[in-house]
Amino acid sequence: MHTHAATGVVAELPLSAAAARVAVAGATGYAGQELVALLARHPAVTSLAAYRSDRSGSRRVPGWAGEIQPLDPQPAGAAAALAAAADVVFLALPEAASAALAPALVADGARVIDLSGAFRIVDPATRARWYPETRDADGAVYGLTERRRVELRAARLVACPGCYPTAALLAVEPLAEAGLLADGSDIVIDAKSGISGAGRSATERTHFCECHGNVSTYGVFNHRHTAEMEQELRRPVTFVPQLVPLDRGILETIYLRVRRGVTDADLSSAFGAAYDGEPFVGVCGAVLPSIRDVAFTNRCDIGWALDAASARLVVVSCLDNLRKGAASQAVQNFNVMMGLDETAGLLA
Amino acid sequence: MHTHAATGVVAELPLSAAAARVAVAGATGYAGQELVALLARHPAVTSLAAYRSDRSGSRRVPGWAGEIQPLDPQPAGAAAALAAAADVVFLALPEAASAALAPALVADGARVIDLSGAFRIVDPATRARWYPETRDADGAVYGLTERRRVELRAARLVACPGCYPTAALLAVEPLAEAGLLADGSDIVIDAKSGISGAGRSATERTHFCECHGNVSTYGVFNHRHTAEMEQELRRPVTFVPQLVPLDRGILETIYLRVRRGVTDADLSSAFGAAYDGEPFVGVCGAVLPSIRDVAFTNRCDIGWALDAASARLVVVSCLDNLRKGAASQAVQNFNVMMGLDETAGLLA
Amino acid sequence: MHTHAATGVVAELPLSAAAARVAVAGATGYAGQELVALLARHPAVTSLAAYRSDRSGSRRVPGWAGEIQPLDPQPAGAAAALAAAADVVFLALPEAASAALAPALVADGARVIDLSGAFRIVDPATRARWYPETRDADGAVYGLTERRRVELRAARLVACPGCYPTAALLAVEPLAEAGLLADGSDIVIDAKSGISGAGRSATERTHFCECHGNVSTYGVFNHRHTAEMEQELRRPVTFVPQLVPLDRGILETIYLRVRRGVTDADLSSAFGAAYDGEPFVGVCGAVLPSIRDVAFTNRCDIGWALDAASARLVVVSCLDNLRKGAASQAVQNFNVMMGLDETAGLLA
Amino acid sequence: MHTHAATGVVAELPLSAAAARVAVAGATGYAGQELVALLARHPAVTSLAAYRSDRSGSRRVPGWAGEIQPLDPQPAGAAAALAAAADVVFLALPEAASAALAPALVADGARVIDLSGAFRIVDPATRARWYPETRDADGAVYGLTERRRVELRAARLVACPGCYPTAALLAVEPLAEAGLLADGSDIVIDAKSGISGAGRSATERTHFCECHGNVSTYGVFNHRHTAEMEQELRRPVTFVPQLVPLDRGILETIYLRVRRGVTDADLSSAFGAAYDGEPFVGVCGAVLPSIRDVAFTNRCDIGWALDAASARLVVVSCLDNLRKGAASQAVQNFNVMMGLDETAGLLA
């Protein structure tokens, strides 16, 4: 794991702060809607303000009675309004908008939880390649909750992981850290994602009739989430996503080589060490998880099959792309930042 | 049935003409694509030219090697090009475009098969209300093939029925003509349609995630196909369509009152008289048809259940909205117009 | 509404009883699983025991850590075990099993919430026709919560309504009671249901490939829910259900005739009078509801379109068949019976 | 490729035989139904007899007017009946039934096209491990049409490939033969299959509600098709299939390492050399194919993405599991065996 700059940490923050005014910018996209619905029922949220950056979106979120306000198109004005309305601001915006807003919000004293890719990549050249619409930024904490709690507690700016990297990293990092993976071996990640992963814009690609009865591959060798996975794993990754005809959920089939002699017990130990007691990671062993198991939850379920004779390992990792892959992991990070019970307002 | 003006009939046409050059205008919509795929394999088609009216559509049709050319945005130019390229022109365009093109094509000597609603409504006031973008026009033959063969043989301009009216009229007309329906009784038509019925444009309504897991009602008391059904049936119709999460197909549940004493045998007789020997209408009796039975075919399957004691009748009528409800009924009409075997190039 | 016998009412019951030990018999069916998941998170449930009556079902419920025990196949033994384990017993069993168990449970001092059709029909001849596997029984309260609260508070045996009748009755009863419906007019109810409504047994009818891309009609003039609707509405009903390719949810399109002169405001008043302040009935007016609006909630959403000139009314009523149509309405009834906040443990 | 014994070859067969009486045993499964539908419209089929081995299946095939007869449960009787009825017998039966029937049919003078796995595996030990219900058999020709035409022309017994191997082998064999793959490198094949691949039996796994909204992995390191792929490729293969919520179709994402220096042009050349002029293999290059492109056709479409710098190659191969993966490839083999135009009765 890379080291984030110390500026993201505010040690003086009272960890027991049990309540907060929150705001969501970008409340009409799929992740934004989920955020609003979760925060509206969150026990520690004392007020919730929701803003939309697009003009065409609907003005209400299912399950929330409040009105979605237009966001000031000027970043300075938007930041001022958001910082006045909230202690913690969730950004569910395109990268360029997040890149413009987040530093101003932090400067105005708000804590920021960003769901875009604007602050995930640390290396400037890599960031410039994959997110040219953003600027170099110090201090963001990479919000893969289970693996970054200490840094998250005092973070001022959290870069929530992408949906695909969340499933991949939770599955591979424990094995890499336990030294079980063969040196220099390939990591192949074949992902199947529901169509909500393609966003709410109506395009030929998201038309029902193009998706129904179909599986389509995209982004081979040029998906931005590959860079995020490689940064965190510090190994090359071959990542191929596919759209499958369902609404929400991701299943990743991960192909690995383990060191000779690694046993199933070694794998169980490594995952157990990483996740025993974790409310939101299900270690399933040989019972391979499937998307329905995790839909609408904040859980990532992980199972595996080892062919010990050939040292080949297949790991299956599943989550709901709009929940653990986006909105509910953001709320989980909020819980950690606020010193709350990490499960507050979330479904396991 | 209303009487169409004689100008639509060209008695001198050689009925044995067994081959034709054809063109499709609007080849990138769902119905247009189906048309091209069907005509490309049609035994009597000697040449096929395809045109698109939109700029964004893809330039190839699955299953056809030809190039789709841009259609001249000026009606006069478009008509001249189409009439030069083809003996028979299929129009799969918006109503306004069809209304502008078809008369010019007929004037240029082409025979026209129009899939839009531009020429379906005979009464000027009714047409002006539901299709204000069109103009009054004489001479179109309403192309419900099984019921208009004589007129179709010599037609110069055919107005193919809407997808919903095709299923409704094939189911109700034989009963009305046999005098089995109770006087003045309601006709309620509850339709379930696949999403291709909403067209190829990418909108919030056609986004996969809005349709998946959903049923949605639309157009209650203001769907244009109601006027078409009422014109043909000469009775008031209550018609409510619903979008259901599938690609193609329509199932209509039709609620009728029959005269006291009408028996199941009477119904069988009426349907048998209408459709015995018809290759494309399946009379299913008590085995109610479902959409999978007719998908990808030119068939309309009709079943029913009678509660004789209360004189209530439920008729179920199914077809593929892109085939019998659009493209393949158009080809069936082409076969009739050309004096060909009516099943040429079609799947029953 | 019919009058239930007084034996269903136990006026001496302490209404403030805020906690209960509960049991679910039939925990492996779709409704049973939902029940367990809801009750496991219910704030007033102090203990939860789950039983399965089938041998093949899985032994765990997603989202609940407990073990599902086998139910004694002998009714006496099963009743004794259930009554010992719980103050309130939910039965999600086939009709014959419910009919055998419920009276014994009541005799043993338990309160019973039955999700089957065993106790819904009051008239002995009607019950014997549609539910011959059951016996005449007095004292069950028909658990359409919004309309039976007074009786439910002290009920010992609650017959939860069927999924289809719940959507139909909540939509039609306010109009009938307000005197808005035309005398002697037909009531036509066309229902579209997700496949979970066909139950968990694996049959040709529930095979994915038979349902995908399909709509199929069943039970015309012989569905048991028709009797239930007619009992409550005291009018003849034409009811036709259809299976549509989605998991959960029902949308009913209801065709009615209103009295001459009835206005949209009259309809709004009637629905407002019935449901203002109700947390679980959404009165949507002209914005017709769809299944996605209510999936996973305990809500029934109702919208309508009136053609005042012809006095025709179309009402659309939506709910989640496994929630408001089964498990969560049962929990809502439990809340009423226990004197709890009616929304406890439920999602609106 | 392994060498099949000469007994499978009947050089004296008149290759120009342009017509045949055919029979299908196992006509009620998904592949069997497709076979019947294809053969019923095949121009060279003079008579078609269909048999079912199960008792519960429906007795009609959509699109075919004939009756499906029961198959004699005694192999000798069944073989005699089939050989009397047909010159060519298609077996769409479980492996044990095919293993019992095929030799008797060949002995009775029929030519046999088997769709099961009974005769695919050549090595006795491998066969005994994966297909213990079968017996060693010489003389079957492995029916991957594009790559076995010479042997197929005179074959008496054809073992049609599995659906997954068909997609995999058509994609990988040309690269292996052209020497483009890195020595000793892994072959990872991640397959996504529609639910019809799980067969027609109604099980919990094929229940609509288990499949809807779901992706599930199965058979990791123990799927029988792995042995078939490894036999043909003579390399180890890591194969993982997934069920995705659609009806028909397979998309395989294949992860390969090429030799250093291999270019995109090398890949195009290899695929071009293998498939130029082939009517049923689409070489798509960088435009990755998807399932909708090939549904209902006999085509396998192949595309790829090369990362030349790292010598990683991703190949995407798509087909319809019931057509090119089963029934229509069997018909294609029939065409070759009969000396017919290979496209007779098939859709490209």
C-alpha cells in the first residue's frame, strides 16, 4: 500500500462526534440516489441536503421526501453552499467536478467523502494519464474501509475506491500480504457487472434491448480501474469487465498462481486473519458466492477453489456495485470518520 | 371496416410479378433493421437498398452485408432517389417523414409500404387529433393482411397497422363479424409489450435499469393506437399498454361480453371461419398462447376462456411486435402485392 | 366487508405488550424467508425460531444466522413445539398444513398470523369449493391492515390476504365505500406478477428459460384469489393474472365504471379519506406507480386515470408480492396486534 | 489434434447423396427441440422422426407439426426403430444413453451424430474419469466442423463438441497452430453462459428467481469440458463457467500469452488463414463480439485485444450454445457428411 500524505489526517478531531449534518452533491445519479436513501435513514445524520449538478435529472429520490436543489455551477459558490450546509460532504460527481470542489470544501472546514476517481491515484504521471481532468492532490485517504481504518478516522478527504477495485483488493490483498502468491505471476481479473455500473445516462449501450440477452466486453487493457488495482497491489493486473443483463452487482473471477505447497488451510488462515469479525466481508471458502447473496447489502463475499497440484487458485469476489462498491462503503467510511459503530445505517 | 378510396387500387398491375427491387427508408430503427434482415433473405427481392434518416445510427444491419446510405433530408430528393432505386419502398420513418415522402413516391411510380401511423386513420378530424404532423390522404389500404387481401393486391400505398391494433383486431374482428359480442358492451384491451416497442432512442424510459424488474403503464386514454382500433372495430375501446422487461413481443388480454347463450363452440366456429388455413394466425382455443410461442415469427396466436354463465369472455392474443406487429407483416403485404406465395421469406 | 365471529377478538389482551417471542413455520419458501429476515431485525422480537416443513429446502435464510429446524409432521406435536417456543406464530405453509395447525396453536394460547388461504374465505360453500383441503373455521380476522385495525388489535388468528387481493382491495374499496362506482358495473382486474408469485418449487413453469422473454396468462376464471376479492368487495370480479419476467412485484390494472358526474377530485377525496397519514399506502394520482417504486417495501402505491366523459376509470395498484403482499403485511399485522408502532421493522 | 481410428471413415459413401431420412432421439430437451426445428425446415431432409426418452416432456416441438414418439427404453429396440426410420440419427440424449445406442445404430447401418459427451474423449483413462457412464469407443470423429471436414465427410459416428469447447477451440487453435502462443503459458477461459446451458430440468439452480439478477460460478477445476479442451489443445486449460441471466448464448473471455514480438497483424493473419471464406466464423478483430450478434445463428464470432508491450492477449469468442454450440453445428456436420452445401438450412 502506498503512503498518503499526512495532510489528510486531523488528529485533533473528536472521534466521539456522534452526529453530523451531511450533504450529497450529485444526488440524481445511481450512486447518489443510494447515498441519499441510506443517509436519510442514518441514525447519526441530523440533517441531509441533496444537490444535483445536472439539469435533466428528476428532482426527487425514491424513499426521501426532501427536495434536490440545483448545485451552483461555480465551484466556489458550490463549495461555500455545501460547507455551510454540512459537516461532511459526499461527492457523487464526475471527476472534474470533484477535483474542483473537494479542495475548496476542505479549505472551508468540511470533511469530504468523494466517490469519483479524482483522488484515488497517487502517482502524478499515472493520474494524469487516466484522469487528465483532475489535478495532483495530496492528502486523500484511499477509503477501502476494512484496510484503512486508522487513516480514515482522522481523514479530511476520502477517495472511495472504485467498484471493481473494491471487490478485487478485498480478495487479493490478504493473499499477497500473507505471501501466498507466486512471485511474478499474473493476476487476471474477469469482472461481470450489472448495467447500473454504466451509469444513469441513457445511451445505446444502456438501452434495455441492447443489454437484454447480451453479455458485452469493454475497456480491455484501457479501463481506469486497472491503474487503481495495480497501485494498491503493486503488481500488474489484467482486468477485463463485462456488462451482464442485471441491474446491480459485480462478480469477479480472479485467476492467481500460489506458491508451491500452499494449501487450502493457508488460504483460510489468510482470509480469516484479514476478516474475522468483519461485519461486511463474508469469507465463504469453497461455497462460491453469487451476486444475489450480496445485493442491497454492504457486504463483499469471497470464496475460492484451489487446485493444489498445479498451484492454480480461482477466487470469486462479489458485491453490490451501488452499495459496497459505492454508496454504502462511503457511509461505512463516514461511520469510521465519525467514531460511530461502523455498521450504523448499513445492511450486512 | 371502413372503405378506402379507389385511388389506392391499381387493377392493371401484373399480379404475377415475381421479383422486385426494394428499398427501406429508416433502416436503423428496430423495425427497419428487421425489415432489412428479412428482405435480404427474401427469394423475390432482386436488389435491396437501405437508407437511414438519423445521423447517429450505426451504419450496418446485423445479418446484412450492405451499407446503409444517408437519406436526402429533402423529401423531393429522397423520393426521387428511392423511386429510382426500387419498385417497392418500405418506409420505417417517423409519421411526418412518411407523410411527406409517400405521396411523392407514389407519384414517381413506386409502390409504398408504410410502417408509420401517417396513413392509418381515415377520418380527417380523428387523424388531425392524433397525427397532427400528417396530412389528409386518400388511397391508402390498411394492411391488416389476413383481412384485406383483395385490396392489398393492387394497392399503391399500404398503411401497415400498429403493433397493438394488429393483435387486437385479429382477435376481435371475427367475433364482432359473427355477431357474438353483446351489444354496446365494453371492449377492454390490456397490453403487455417488450421494450423494443418503445423504439430505439435511448431515453430514461428505455434505460436497462429502469425496465429491469419493472412493469410500467403508459398512455392511458391517450394512446394513438386506440383511435386505430376504434376505427376498425367501430366500437369504443379502453386500451392500456404496459412495458414489461423483455425485448420483443406483445401479449394482449382482451375483456369482452358475449351475447347470452354464446358457447365455446360458437367461438371456435368464428375463429375457424376467419383463420382456417391461414399460415400466420394460430387459433389456440383454451391453450392460452404466450409470447415465447410467437417470438421471431410472423404469427399471431389467439386463445380464449369463456365463462358462459356470465357471458364474460377473455381473449389472449400474442405476436412479435417487430415481426407480425411491424416488419414481417409489411413483408407479408409485399408478398400479397406482388402476387407471391404469402409465406415467402417469412417464418410461421 | 363481512363480519368475523367474535371469537377472534380477545379484548383483555394488554395492547402495550411491546415485545414477543415469535416463530415462523415454513421458513424456506419465498414468503417464509422474507418473514425471517424481517423478524430477525424487528425491534420488538426477543426471540425467533424458524421451522421448515419440507425436507429439501436449504437450512439457512440469507441474512439470518440461526438454524432452521424441521417441523414435526404431526400437527399436535408441531403445535405444541411452536406454542412453547413463541407468543406469536407466523404460518407460511400450504393451506392444509395451516388448517391443521392454527386451531391447535390458538388452543395452546399462541396468537397466529397465517399467510395461507386457509382462513380467508368466510362462506362455507365458497371455502369448500376453492380450498377443499381446509375446514370451516370461525374467528379469523382478515388481515388487510389498513382496513381492519380495530379487529386486528385483539385478534388471535389473522388470515393475511393474498397478494393479488391486497393490491386490488386497497385500490377499490375506498371507491366502493364512497359510492363512486356505477351500479352493477364490471370490475376487471388485470394483474402482472413476478415469478416469485409462482412459489419456490422448481417446475417447468418457473424455469428461467420458460419465463425469460415471456408473458403468460393463467388461472382465467378459476384463480382462488377471485373468490377472496369478491367476498370483500361483494361484487363480481373478472380477474386475470399474468406472469412477467421479473423477480418480485405485482402491478394491477383495474378497469372500473364510475357514476356519471364523478370527477377526479371525487377520486382524490375518496383515496385521501381512506389513506391520508397511512405510512404504507401511497396515493399517486395521475402519476401512475410502477413496480420498482415499491419493490422491497411494505407500500402499496395507487394511481389512476379517469375519462370523465365516458365515466371510465383505470386504477393502477402496485406492491411487492413478497412484502406488502405477504411477509411485511404479516409483520404490519403483528405490530398492530402487539400495540407497537405500526411501522416497526418495516420499510415504507 | 488426436487421430481417430479409421473405422469412423466410410470412404465408399456416395458424397453427393443430397437427401436423407433423419431421426432425432431426445427431442424434448433444449438442444433436441432446436434440432427438430432446424431439420424440419432443412431442404435435404425427406423425412423427420422425433423421439423422446423422458416421460414428462411435452409432446410437441414449437414450429413442427409432427408428434414426438416415445423411445424404446431397451437400447436394442430403440436402435432398431431408429435405424429403420432414418439414414442419419441425431442423438440428443444423456451420455449413458448415447453410449448404449450409438454402436448399435452404426452396426445397423445408420450414420450417427451424437451431441453428448460420450464419444468426445479419446484417452480411455480420461474418458473413464469424466464420463464413467460411457465405454471406450473407437471411430468417432470429433465434429468441430471448420477443423475436421475431411474426416467428417465419411464419418459414421460424429461426436459433436461441447458448447464451451466449440467457442474455445475455434478461438485458440489457429493461434496455437500458427505458433503465436508463448511456450508453457497458461490458458485461462472465463465463460459466461445463458441458463439453457444448464438444461431443461427444473431445479433450484434453474428457477427464474435464482437466476434473475444473479451471476453464479460453478464447476471450477472439475467441469468435463476442460478435459475436452485440453485434449484438443494439448495444453493445460483453466476453465471457469458462469451462469448469467439470459436465455441462450456463450461469451468466453480467453486470457493468453503470446510470444514476444507478436503483433496484431500476426493475429489477423492467423485468424484469416483459418477462417477466410468460412460462412460461420466471424473474425471481428478489435470490435469485440457480444452474444446478441450471434444469437439464433450458427456463427462463432471472434475478436481480440493485444497488449503487445506485455505480450498479453485477450480473445473474446461468442456463440449460441443451442445452435453453433449444439444443434446447428450438428446440422452443419450433417451437411458435410451428406456432401451438401454446408450452409443448407442454417442461418449465418
